[in-house]
Amino acid sequence: LAGCVAGLFGLGGGIVKGPLMIAMGINPSVASATSAVMILFTSFTATTSFAVFGLLDYNYAVICVTLGFFATLMGQLIMERLVE
């Protein structure tokens, strides 16, 4: 249901699913992790489709994966220090 509503309004599913899970009484940490896993599957499926149809620029993909990895690492380290 959340995916249909989000698709109708052009929103990412996380903007609907995250608050919906919290409203259902799910722990915010669990809701956040669940949304992240949903994004992982969506990204994996899109990347696989691009690779299968020969539309994936591997040089660009390596750069994006590397930047994404280090940005995630830095964000995690910064958040750990802020939470302490």
C-alpha cells in the first residue's frame, strides 16, 4: 500500500514507509534499518538491470561505489561521536 501511494505521488518509498512503521509502534532503529535494506534491494535490482542491458558504465560505477563507501564510513564515524 505504501509503495502504491508513494508511486502515485512520485515519492521515494522511505518517506512513507519509515513514518508508517514508527506509527505502527516499531522501534525507530528497526524502522530505519528496514528502510535501508529496502533501498539496498531496489538499488541492486536497478544496477543489475543496467548491467544486463549493457548500460552500466563500469568506470563511473567504481567511482560512485568508492565515494559512497567512504561517505558512509565518515557519516557513521561522525554520528557515533555525536551520539556519545
